[in-house]
Amino acid sequence: MAAYVASGAVGRGLGDRLILAATIALALVMVIPMVWAVGLSIKSNAELLVDTNSVLHAPWTLKNYADIIVGSSVFRWLLNSIIVSTGMSLGVLVLSSLAGYGFARLEFPGRNVIFVLVLFGLAIPEQAVIIVRHQLFSAFDLHNTYPGLMLPGMSAPFGVFLMTQYFRSIPTEIDEAALLDNASRFQVFWRVLLPMTLPAQATLGIYTFLHAWNDYWWPLVSGTNAQMYTMTVGIAATQINFAESAGLGYLMAQAVFGSLPVLIVYMFFQKYIVRAVSGAAM
Amino acid sequence: MASPTSKDSRWSNVLYVAPYLFLFVTLLLYPLLAGFWLSLHKADFFGGSRFVGLQNFVRLFNDKVFVGAVGNTFYFILLTVPALALIGLGLALALNRATRRAALLRGVFFASSVLSVTIVTLLWRVVFAPDGGFIANVLNYFGRPSIPFLSTESLALPAIAITTIWWCIGLPMMLFLAALQQVPRELYEAAALDNAGRWKTLWHVTLPSIRRTFALVVIIEVVLQFQLFGQAQLMTLGGPNNASRPMVLFIYDVGFVRWDVGYAVAAGQILFGLILIAALAQYLVARRKEAF
């Protein structure tokens, strides 16, 4: 992260202390639901039925975690999420790099019209296409398959837009020098330019992975077979019958377990994730 | 635009963009256009279909549930977007420091953004639950009765809004922080020379410099919050009495639960039109770099 500077004089007055107090109070609001969930997850379901305040005192137990590891499908969901998110990210990176290079560097009939059309695609929300897409995937028998879960995300124009911009920012002298050395166009793309786009690849890869991991609507209506649930849909399925489910502690253990992968990755790659998500929004 | 390295326009160059274009056309463009056609039909999931013209749209405007859903969506935007923009700006101003504590707090405020909607709703359901929920326990401790937030008509949508603000606050904060980094240092130096106080500097230097970002954040959040779906579907199912049913949940229920697909697609077109207006505004603001 770039160096942060105080946006004004830094004092130690009353105002500063009030700002700090307000910020910490808000930070507590951010943390309380997480701490509460972790607390509930380490209590027995029977005890929680009587009083959830029992979180505050012993006995605590890891039985809920043992139960989800032995008796639930969380590992299957985890595996599905990893396959779908990785596959979608790789697909987006390959397609966007090729197309970005094509739009930025090569001439072909109708190029500009097609590019504008792709840009227009940025404004099409999932909700406007999801029903026809669903019918299409039914017709080709793609529901409850990995490609079926990955492909819609690969059709989003954002990656193509990002990579085209990035290729355009690389000086064309670099291509010319390589072409003079008798490199083919594909070699220029593959050996010379692609390695220079690594920062953009990282941004796009992280953004797509996170997006795929947390995607809810499409996997909800496409991967309807319990064996094909992603983590996100699996956890939704357990809370639909919130009241008559296996117990509060068990549910919370699932929530904690389900959020651990992203939270751990977030702790290590916070800088890159923040950059990817904010970059994508603007 | 034209690149000097390839003056030769060739069909074979299309091969680079063809794989993406194939998916773009089949999974985005075709569904959009087929959707226009489908919205003019009374169609169900099993292929039965009959041309009805604009009847689906007429039906939508007379459908109390749909009109209510449009109202709920706008109300939800009103509840979330100003709060996200103002709290995000406040946090960015407070945490724009090079200290470890500020870095840690920035990390805390963004952490919820990486969670999925299903985790977020699970966490907040056990905060809002009237029976043993966190808020209920605190209220009971002070001798007050519990409040059934999610099953009270007037409180369901605000409760979903609080959940959403909690989930989404990281992005506006980070966008404002990035903008604050871009404010030219000389402006602060000039303000310091003028002996401008802290609040004066904030009001006359900092805030005017990030006006464009503020506009962009508001538009981005409007587009995002228009698409409210998971929180409502998981926390209240749109209830009680449709009080928390947003447009997208309406589309989902009609399209994927009742399988009245022509009708659902028509509702989707209206949502698309509204989002298109916001996207156009974003494009115009983003383009006017110099004017701000």
C-alpha cells in the first residue's frame, strides 16, 4: 500500500480522541458478529437451546467441528468451490489475455465495432440474462457440471476490458523490436508482452477467484444437486431450515469453517485483494 | 487506436478474440436478445409458449407485489448508499495514517467484504434473532423485551440494510483512501502556509479534491445495491408480507420457483433499464476527469 499521510495536521486534542473512540466503536461492530459466531460454535447445541449467554462461560467444546468434519459435506463443497473458482479464474485469464492482445494490437475487420459491443456488455447485469442462460444450459445438459458452473463467469467482459487497457499501455516499440528479430506475432504475445502484464493478471485473477468463490445466484439455480454445491450454496442450504436444523452451534461451526479459507488468504494477501477489488469497481 | 505494429488487417487476427467472443455472444448477448423476445411471451419452464405482446409488462405495473418490490429496492438504496458513502468517507479520513493501528483497523473494516453472502446472513441472523440472539441478549440484560427485527414489517428491510452496510463498507472506504492518496501534497503545504486549521483544510482542500470519487462511489453503490438478492432471500424470504422483497428476489421467485419465465424476464428488463441509467451516469462521471 502506498504511504499514508495524515490529511491535515495531526494533533493530540480532544477531537482526535473522539475520532479514535468512534472508529474503535465501529470496529467493534465489525468484529462482534464474528466473535459471537465463533463463541456459539464452541458450545454444545443442548446448552445453547437453554441459554445462548452460556457462551460466556465454560464448558466449551470442539464437538461441532468434529461433527462437521465427520458428518457433513463441507469438504465436498470446499472441493467444488476450489475447482470452480480456479477453473473460472484460469479461463478468464486465458480468454482475456488473448482477446486483450487482439483488441489492443491487431487489426481485423470490424474490430472497433466489436470492441464497443463488448464494452456495452459491461452494463448487462446477471439478472437480465440469467433466465435465458438457465434454459440454454438445460438444453445442453450443462447443469450440475463443473463447466456449467464456470462458463457464465467467463463471459463477463470486465477481464477483456482490463487486459485491453493494459496491453495498450505497453509501448509498441517493444513489439516492433521483437518483430525485427523475426519473432512471430504469437511469440511477441507469448514471450514478450504477456510476462509484462503480470500485475494485471494478478488483479484479474484474484478478483475473479473471489467473485467465483462468493457467487450465489448462478450456482444456486444451476448446481442444484447436493453433490455439486459450492461452499456458498452449501451453507445457504443448511440455513434455509434454520429453525429445525442440526443446532445453532453446529450451524455456526459450519459458518466459521466456511469462512476460514477466504479469511486466511485475506490475511496473507490483503494488499493484493484490496487492490484487485477496488481496481475492479472503478 | 490503430497500432503501428500491424497495419495489415487480417481475418486470421480474429482468432485471438474468437474464443472470448464465442462465450460473449452465446452467454451474454444471445440471452439478452432472446430475453427481449421471451418477455413478449407467456412461457413456462417446460417449453409452453404463447405470444402475448406487452401483456407481461402491463401485468407487472398492475402487480402489487412487483410495484412494492420496486419501492422496496429504492427504499433499500436510500437506507444503504448514503450510509456507505458517508461512513466510508469518515473511516477513510480517520484511517489515512501511516500507523500500525490505522493499518490494522483498515484490515478489520475490509475483512467482511471477502465473506460470501451466505456466511454474512448466517452471522447476522444470530445477532438479530429474537430468541437468544446477540441484540436480544443485550436488551434482556437491561430488562428490555427482545425485538423480532426480521419478522416485523417496518424493521425487516432496515435490518437487511444494516447487514449489507456491515458487509460492504470495505469497498467505499478503500476507494476513498485511494483518492485521498492522490490529493496533491502542495495543496496541503499551501494550506499550512495560510495557517488554515484542520477543519478548514478538510473543508476547502481535502473534500473538494475527492468530489469526483464521491460521485463515483455513490453510483457504484447504487448499481450494487440495486442487485440486492441473497440477504433478503436468506434472512426474510422477502417477508413479512413482502415488506422486504426487492426486485431481484421477485425475479428469482417468479422465474425459478413459479417458473413463469416470460413474466420474470420482463421484470428483469425493467431492472436492466434502471441499472443502465446508473451505469450511464458512472460512465459520464468517470469520463469527466478534468471537469472535477
